Amino acid sequence: MSRDTPSVEVVNLNTHYGDRHVLKNVSLAVMPGEIFVIMGGSGSGKTTLLNHLLGLLRPTSGTIRILGRDINTLSALERQDLRTRMGVAFQSGALFSSMSVGDNIALPLREHTALDETTIGIVTRLKLEVVSLAGFEDLMPSELSGGMIKRAAFARAIVMDPRLLFCDEPSAGLDPVVASSIDDLILRLRDAMGMSIIVVTHDLDSTFKIADRICVLDKGEVLALDTVEAIKNADNERIQNLLNRRTEEAEIDPDAYLRRLLGEKENHHDTADDKRNGL
Amino acid sequence: MSAFTRFLERLGRGAARGLSEFGFAATLLGLAIYWLVLGHWRRQPVRAPAVAAQAMDIGIAALPIITVLSTTIGLMLAIQGIYTLRTFGAESRVTLGVVLSVVREFAPLITGILVAGRSGSALAARLGTMRINQEIDALTVMGINPIRFLVAPPLLAMMILMPLLTLWADLVGLFAAGLYISLELQGTIAGYADEVLSLLKLNDLLHGLAKSAIFGVLVTIVGVVNGASVSGGAEGVGRMTTRSVVHAISAIVITDMIFVFLVTR
């Protein structure tokens, strides 16, 4: 893969939950070594977009290329190979609660490499050093604080030295100081390992601190995709509302209001779970 | 009339849901066996330590309670057998009834029910918690197939351990019955043992063991299906865990009847 092939390329992505059109013609490209922030309020579709980038959901139409490969046409083995070259830090950490922190971090190595246990131990402790959690490998996830869980999740995400790292809401649920230290960690990881990092967040402070480019999602559409400066100076009203934490006036549709009051349901039964692949 | 159509609609929806759950279970079983057999060539081997850990959990840890309950069952059968046969004055023939009931029915059933209660529910709770904590997504994005990693090891462990546990329950149950019978009818344990060996056919023993292996598969798949269908947080986990025990025990008893019907007639 050459230097200028995008790490992630999304072209005209459209997705539905049942009848509801969630993502509308989303297109974006993330360059190697870039920290790309996907920002938007609740219900803007940013989590859905992330799940599509991770290959956990299948789109209605459009293509998603990760590290140059279209993830929806890959064979199972190729997809498995691709997944060893990307890391994901989930919002809740998603550490396996039945394993110690060390075993959690070592799991990808044990499953995908033929390294001996001594080497695996060294790599595991090395990654724990990187996220400033040295010496915590024997604790269980339930014994860690919120910030430590996020750090451990980062250690597990980078243990295979991925080219691409996804972070879902890295600062959610943390106090400002710890959240800021997670931001520093993200910056340090990019500088040290040169990976592309995609961060999904609604936290403005951390967005402006870490982002190279920002993609603002609103109601399933890309509202803006530009550098931090350009986004800050954008004159689009909705972007400014988002940046200045103004609530938006609800649209006025008397018919819809009456229908809601009368309890006439629209068909929104289908949930995300129905379309999930595998288990 | 509208109440009746509503009833029909509920019935139809329930049947469709049940059918789709049945299909999900069959798919899971197929995939788990696929990974057990072909995992090695798809670079996703089912690892022996994982199977051993599950086997410890399902088997060794269940030994004490299985021992206690099979003792009780053996004693109960001996007491009931002697009581019933006394009406014909045939209490000396009690061993035949006890041997066949323990080996063909009671040992596999009690083992199945205990394992369903202990391990089937634990499996459902574990998978359910992993699902709501995004741990299953985490496995998937790491390139680790969740079925291979989470379903295949307990399935294999169950298929090996259930017959072994049943064999143990056979031995304990028959021994306990022997103690009571030899005391009550003034015989000796050695005489009872001789009688058991002459009455017990390999066919009867295998009947029980084969059933128990099937029960193991049922318990695993029911636990996994319920665990994987969890939604709605901790309350959902609790609900599906209870459901998995009820379903597993029902499945065991019904399958037992079908198996006996097909094999014995």
C-alpha cells in the first residue's frame, strides 16, 4: 500500500434500520497517519458509521475500503487478516471480564501469532508501558478504574501494531483531567507508531485538541468535513449550534404531532441487532 | 371476533419466532461443529486448554452434587422397587428394575438436569453479559470467530464429559441401591454385584451414555441461543438465564422420550 492510498475510504454509504434511512450518502477518506474525528450529536449516526467501518453491519449500498480492501467483498480469511491490522478501543473498553488485564492484551497475539509465551509476555508488558499501566497485568478488569479500563483497551487495540486504530468515545464517562490524558495518549500513539486513528466522539474539547480533520455528522449526513480551523470558522448554522452547545428548535409539523398524540405508530420496529452478522 | 383474530396473530407470531430460534440453534450447532472439525485449516483452531478449562468447570466441579443426587436416586429406586414388588412377593427381583432404570433413565436424566442448571445457565449468563458489554463485537473485530472461541469449546467439553458423568452416576446409583437391597433382603454386596453384572447388557449402558451426549449438546446450544439473544441489560441477562434452564430441561425430557421411542420399540 503506497503512502497516499487512504487508510479508510467510504463512498456513498447508505444504510437502513428497517425503513429508517440512517446514513445518507456518506463519503469520506482518512489518510495514513491522520487523526480523523467523526463528530455529531446523539442519533447523528456516528455509532452506526463506526459499526459499518468495523464490518459489524452490512450497508444497503456504497463501498467501504479499509487499508485498500473492500470489506464487504472479502472472503472470511482475508477479512480475518485485515482485522489483525486494525485495532478497536470500544467505549466501554469491552475487556473480557473473565480474563486478567494481561491475558486480555495477550489474546490477539495468542490467537494470531505463533510467538512463545515469553515473547508474548514481553510484548504485553511493553504495550502496558506505552499506555502507562505497567505492573497492572495481573488485575482483573473489574478492579480497574474507568480511565484504566480505557487505557487497557488501548493496549489491547495496539498489541498487533495495527496500521489503523478506531476509538469509540474515548473520553465518555471520564473526568476532564483523565479525559485529557487519554487525548495525550492518542496523540502519542500516532506520533510513535504512525498509525491512522479514527475517533468517534461528541466531546468538543478533545476533538479540537487531537483532530487533524473533523467530519461533522448530522441526521445521517456529512454536514462538514474539514480541518479544525475551518470547522471552527464555518458559518453553517447547525455546525455553530453544535459547537456552541445550542439546542435546536424542533421542526414544526402539526400533522406528525397529531399522529404521535393519537398513538399511530410508524414502522420503526427493526433495531440494530437484527442486521448484525454472526453471534 | 377481533379477540380471536388477535389470538391467531399472537399464535402465528409466536410460532414464527419459535421457528426462527430453532433455525438459529441449528445454524449455531452446524457452525460450532464446522469450527471443531475445520478450524485448524481456517487458522482458527479450537484450543485444547480452552476445552479443558470448560471440562473442569462442567465436569469435575459438578462431581460432588452428582454423587449426592445419584446416591439418593439409587436409594429411592431400591425402596420403591422393594415396596412395589412385595405386593407380588417378588422383592428378590428388585435388582433388575433398579439396574435398568438407573442405567437407561435416571443417571442420564439427573446428570442432564444438573448440568443444565449449573453449566447451561452459566453459559447463557456469560454470553449474555459479553454481548451487552460489546465483548462479542470486540472478539469479532480482533478477527477471532466468536462461535469458534465461545461455543465450540463448551460443546466439545459437554459431549465428552456428559457420558463420563453419567457413567459415574451409574456406578454411584447402583452402589447405593445395592447397599439398601443387600441390607433389606439380607443378601451380600458381592451377590448383588454379581447379579448386576449378569443383568446389565452393554446395550443398556450405551443407551444411557448416548442419550447423555445428546443432552450435553442440547444444554450447550440452548444456553448459547438464549445468551446470544439477550437484550436490555442486566435484567435481560437474568431473564434469558432462567429461560435457558427451563428450555434445556424441557428439551432434555422431551428428547429423552423421543429417543426411547425410536430406539426401544
